[in-house]
Amino acid sequence: RIVYVNGSYVPEADAKISVFDRGFLFADGVYEVTAVLSGKLVDFGGHMKRLRRSLDELALSSPADDEALLAIHRELVSRNGIEEGLVYMQITRGAAERDFAYPSGPVPASLVLFTQAKPLRDTSAARTGIAVATVPDLRWKRRDIKTVQLLYPSMAKMEAKAKGAGDAWMVDEEGFVTEGTSNNAYIVTAEGVVVTRHLSNDILHGITRAAVVRIAEETGMRIEIRPFSVEEALRAREAFVTSASAFVMPVISIDGTAIGEAKPGEFTLRLREAYIAEADANAI
Ligand code: PLP
């Protein structure tokens, strides 16, 4: 596999980053993951907009403009022959003497990209749905910034796996679901209302979430943008998550309790199909 590191396309075994890189020492960096369908990038503009916001929040200057980043994404997709899969892009503050304060001099940011070939449209998880297990949300309070500081979501995922679940749903101190470890969370109530938490610093502002909320509205679904509790979710008729890599993924049980008929529900499947059709048609 060819990866991109600071201006060069190199075989992954030859890629090098300094041990003093602040991404490595402080998780001082941000990232984006963009889906590839039919060899093209899904909602690249949305990912760039969020990237700019994440960079601004951390006073990190970008090593390249959107056009240059698009060209690198495309080049890597082409060099690795990716038809379906993901492009991971990471920007960190670069290498400097270890100090909590950001370096005062001009330190070039590090820019790293790699691809992952994998089926996204047709997966066994999407056919059967996944189980989730709830865990307390113990992350920091700026979850709206897409930083590479992902250790707690990793721990949460391991806890979920130990319970036989495919992912964790993280829960705030009031008992409301914030989101999954790497996806936004939704339920469909018995009355057929799609519910997902409002945007704030408590969750990542998903690019897929924005599209799915809009598609739900456009196709005449009732939708409420508000927090939902674990208790309410256990009574829901459907549940699902969204992300750039999972698209719209059915959730069929929560903490071992079946949701609806414990199979992908009709709202979820309609949204999945509509999302993929649109993503595919608009990919660049
Ligand atoms: N929430 C978290 C914590 C995430 O890490 C992600 C994606 O990585 C998402 C939500 C979904 O965001 P997107 O739809 O932009 O992939």
C-alpha cells in the first residue's frame, strides 16, 4: 500500500514520522475519514468544512488548502486502486521539543494519509444489524473537535466486545445517550419518530448525520432533534447509527434487550438505501 507523508507518496514500510511529533506525544492533531464509493469520494466538501473547524478550534494551521487535499486523496485512491473503502487523513502540529505549550516558532504541521480497501455497501453487519452495550461517556468535553485522542472510545469498544456487542453507546451523567464510539446514535419511537441528539460540544457533528437528518426530512419522516435516554431506547421500535464508514447501520439490541423484532427495521433500511444512493451519485 502506498501512503502519503508530508509531500511524498511512499510504500507504507518506508513512511517516517518524528518521535517528537506532537500527534504522537500529545494527541495534538485532528483527522477525517472519507468514504470511497465507485472510486470516488463521498461528501468531501462536508469533511473539509469540519476539518477547518477542528483546525481552528486547536489554532492549528493547515498544511494545504482543500483543492490540494482533494488532489492528494484522489492520487492515493488511484495509486492503491480503491473502488470501495476509506481514506484516513491526519494533521498534527508537527515535531517540536516536548512542551505542553504549543511551539512558538513556525513548525510545519504533519500531514499523513492512507487508504483502507473494504466493502461498505454490502456488509454482513448491515444485513444483520449490530448489538450495542452502554457505557458511561468518560471522554473530555470537546467531543465536537475531531481529535486523534481516541483512547476512551477504544476502551469503550473493548468493553462492548467483552459483552459480545459490536459497539458501545456512550451515556451522559443524566442517562442520555451521547453517541457510539465512532458514530452518531438514533432511535425510531413506537410512533415512528426518528430521534437523534442535538448538536453541541457533547458529540461529534457527523457528516453522515447531517445528510441522514436532511434525507429523513425530505422523505417526510417525522424527526425530533433531542436527547434520548437508554430507557427510552430500550422501548424503541428501531435503532441505528451513522458514520462515514458504516453509513446507516441497524442496531438490533441494546444491553442484550432486543429492539423491535431484533432485525434491521424499515425506517433504518429506507434511510440506508436513500443515503447510499445519494452518496454514490454525488461522490467526486
Ligand atoms: N461520532 C464520533 C465520536 C465519531 O468518531 C464519528 C466518526 O468517526 C462520528 C460520530 C460520525 O461522523 P461521520 O458521519 O462524519 O463519519
